[in-house]
Amino acid sequence: MPGILELTSGYPRRAFAAGQTVIEQGVTSPAILVLIEGEVEVVRDGVRLARSSEPGAVFGEISALLGGIYTASVRTLTPSVFAVIEDSESFLAQSTEASLHVARLLARRINALNKYLVDVKRQYEGHDHLGMVDEVLDTLMNRPQGG
């Protein structure tokens, strides 16, 4: 099975200097970007969520799948090159391997988030404000599609 770098080898490349915004939170776009080289940070609402320098890291997949806006910004920390897939829906529909790659990526993130939430719940067990975390989680898990 080909990797994401092989699957995106025929797509246009775009280079960014260090410190440039590659994806801006709140902007609507169907594009997915795949990191070829460089290092980036992912920031949401001014809070750094992650750093990545792994070739093949995918950005913009959530907005592509949900048909909405970018949920976080991606900024380069070093000069970086991306494969740019403008029509992400067609790309994912035509490539089972690419769809599986994105599904695994999202599953890893959900798994990490679940582990984090369990840790938070254990740390704050018995505190009154923990009920709010349960309400938020219940809302997220039972949110109607498109809402």
C-alpha cells in the first residue's frame, strides 16, 4: 500500500518561509496540505496544540471532511514544503489508501484525547467543576451532524 507521500507525489508543491501561516483558523477551504519537509506548529485560539516535522503529516483534513472552516492555524517554524491537494473530497474519494491514512490519523488523535481526558478526570475526581467536563463530552459525543 502506497504511503501518503507517494499518493501526493503528483500534486503541486508550495514552499513557505519560516514564520509563515500555511493554514489560517476560521478560513474556509477544501484544501488538504501534506508536509513534505520542514517543521510547523498547530495553533488554535492562540494556544499551541502541536508541532510536527514528520514528512507526510496532513493538515486541513477536518475542514475537508466536515466541509467547513479550518479549525486551527498552521505556521511554519522552519522553511517548509507542502503538497497541496485543492480538491480534497475527490482525492479522498478516489484513494482508499489516502482515506485510510486520514482515518488512522484522526483515530490516533481521538485516542490521545481520550487518554488525556481520562487523566484529567482522575486528577480532578471529586471536584465540583468536573461535571462541566462530562457535559462538554456528552455534547460532543451526541452532537447532531452538521450542528
